[in-house]
Amino acid sequence: MSKEKAQARREHLARMRAEQKRKERRASLLMWGVGGLVIVVLVGLVGFYIVNDQSQKSLDDVKTFAYKGSEHTWDKVAYKETPPAGGPHNYYWQNCGIYDQPIHNEHGVHSLEHGAVWITYRSDLPKADVDKLKTLASSDFMLLSPYEGLKADVVVSSWNHQLALNGADDPRLPAYIKKYKQNPTFTPEFGAACDRGVGTTAGQQPLPTPDPELDTHAEVSAVPTPQPSTEPSTEPSTGSSTEPSAAPSPSAS
């Protein structure tokens, strides 16, 4: 009888061990299954974030043009794009910086030729959005000004490139600046200055009249010589030899 009890006890213990092993296997499978599911979900979320982020910053909508550089003129130019992204331009470039009033297209385009990025915005854009644009435009080789007739809240331009944006928070704006500002591939006069030019707005001063030192066909008796800029300068101009080294001073009126 004791042998039967002992045998029964051994069989009972074996069944208990087997059941315990089955429970451990189920727990292990469940743990790995849940862990694997969590990993799959995390990978999916990260992948979605990356794809979505790249999509939001995509520059596929950038329009391109084929304007040649170094085409200077004293005349007012009728540009095809609003704002312009290249073409003939005034001998004087616009000093890079932030302007609260519109500037002359002909000066702005010349700055683009030197590698600047020009951010333009509708005059009715909320002040908070304008302040965000000012922060982005506070670095070198950046132009910011309001612009009448824009088809979008904000338009960013560089030489032969332009992108309409949804607003100041559009994530494509920093991406555009990073790619196109002072890009030697797209800049006709890479290394040229973006200061010591014109620092006034269109309402403060008209387009400069011809300078006989720059245009040999001009009437000497009808053209005043530009006066040296009052802005301090620590580096020589690296622009074209046909360009002025100083801006015309604003009129007294």
C-alpha cells in the first residue's frame, strides 16, 4: 500500500511540475508577445513621425526659374513673379535686414543675386506671426519686408527659387532657408556683400538715377554721383566690379 501511495505521490508531483512548466511557457509567450507588440507599435509611431515630419518639411513645391545673373539696369523692372525671384535689377542691392515697409524690387533682387533669402508677407499678417518671421530673419543674408499682392500669407524667395507658405509657422520655411541661403550652387555672385548697399524702403527713397561711373551711356549733366554710405564697414565689397561700393544717401524730404 505504501508503494502505491508513493507512486501516486510521484505521479501527482510530475503532473504538478508539468502544469507549472505549461504555465511558465504561456507566461513567457504572453510576455514576448506583448513586448513584441509594443515594439511594433513604437516602431510604427516613430516611422509615422519621421515620414510625417519629412512630408511637412518637403521642398517639392519650390518653384524654379532660369534667370541669368549680372543683368543690371537703372530702369524700373516689370517682373513676372510676385515677388520677383531673379532677373534684371538695380546696380544697388538692398542691405540685408528687417524692413517694416516695402522695398524696391530692383534692390531686393540684387540681394538675392548675392545669396540672400527674402521673406515677404501680407501687410495684414498678425503681429505675432510677423514677430516670428523677424526672429527667422535676424541672421545674416536675410531680407524681410511686407509685400502687396501676395497670393499666400508668406512667400520666401532666393535667386531662381520661390515657395509659397501657409504662414509663419510653416515648417518648410526654416528648411528653405537652410537649403538656399548662401548656397554656392544657386548664387550667381556667391561671396558678394549684403550690406553697404541701400538701407531705405521704397517710400523713403526712389530708385537711384544713373551714375556715369557705372554706366558710360548716361548723361553726365543729369545724374548725381551717389554719396558714400554712412554705415560703418569692416570688410571690402566682394561684388562685381561694375557694382557701386556705397549706397546713395536718402533725400532730405
